[in-house]
Amino acid sequence: MLGPPGGGKGTQAKILSERLGIPQISTGDILREAVREGTELGKIAKKYMDEGKLVPDDIIVGIIKERLSQPDAKNGFILDGFPRTVAQAEAFDDMLKGIGESLKAVIFIDVPKEELVRRLTGRRTCSGCGRMYHVEFSPPKEEGVCDHCGKPLYQRDDDKEETIVKRLETYEAQTLPLVDYYKKKGFLVEIEGVGSIEDINRKIREAIGV
Ligand code: AMP
């Protein structure tokens, strides 16, 4: 899943993951867990995340290599938030070659910038299962509590306004070039990411035939 922060990658990846029975692999979720647990990785990653910058490529590529070697990734996976730079995409190409696999599709969810800021500032994330809500557009049944697992919702540090601007700049400078990268390779499936979660999901499933 490729797209801007707040574009709906995580939401759509979760739905597809449940439908297809393959894991959603989110580098953002892996990093946030490391930060929560206070591991070495978490300490390093936090500095970049808090500034709306990307964590260095070698760290991220190492995380993905390890994660893809787990048994649950054997029958496929949905990547959410990786790759985010051309260098990561190239490393990922090599990884796939190494295991004799290939990409099925790169789903690029495009959303106008003004909409992203509205979505990100109102976003609340579940501290248990990582599901996302929005205070206005998709609130939980009980305020501050996840409908799915009952754990408290919180606002990610990097969903505060000052960091959002920086994250969007980082996205445009470092991640947007991947649109051309995958277009040239013939993998890009472009989805307009405005509308209801269900409509966007339907568009994605139609486009990739699942
Ligand atoms: P996300 O949850 O995907 O929005 O990611 C949150 C933050 O984690 C990003 O703003 C980056 O600081 C870091 N991050 C997540 N995925 C990557 C990646 N593939 N490369 C570099 N940094 C990443």
C-alpha cells in the first residue's frame, strides 16, 4: 500500500488482510511497538518519528527482512508503509528475487492534502490492536474506547499538527517518487482515496481482483 500519511493505507490494509487471510505488515506499527517497549530500535526510531522524518533505510530493510521470514508471511502479505524510499524499494526488489516471489500490485491511494490534514488531526489509534478511528468521521461507539478490542484510544504523537506538516513534506520528497518507480514497472494501481472506507475498499478489490 502506497500513499500519503492519513491516506487510509492502514485502514484498507487491515480490511484486506482479514479478507485474504494474510498478514498486514506495517513498519509504522512495528516501530511504535518498539518505542512502547523501549528497545534499542525504539529509542533510535523515536527521534526520527517525532520529527516527522523517515527512519534510516538500513534499519527498515532489516526489520522487513526479519518480518518476511516469519511463517505467517509464507502465503503472501500486505505491506503498509513500506517501501517509502526508492532505496527501500530497490532493496525489496532484491529480497523478492532472493525468495523467488514477485509483487502482485502496488496500490497507490491518492488523497488531496487538505483532506489529509483533517484526517490526521482527528485520528485516534487503538493502543491494543492498532485500529484507527476519527473523532468526527468514524468515531468509536464509546468515546475513547476501541470497538474491536476494548482498549483505550490515543492520539499518536506524530498526529499532532506540527509534525503532520513535516510528515507530508517528507512524503512528497522521499516517497512520492515511488509512484513513477512502480508505474514504470507496471505494478501501479491508482485509487482515488476519497469517499467511504467501504467504497474505497470495493474499488481496491475490483482493481486487483480479490
Ligand atoms: P506510519 O505509521 O506508516 O505513518 O509511520 C510512522 C512513522 O514511522 C513515519 O513517519 C516514519 O518516521 C516511520 N516509518 C514507518 N515506516 C517507515 C519506512 N518504511 N521507512 C522509514 N520510516 C518509516
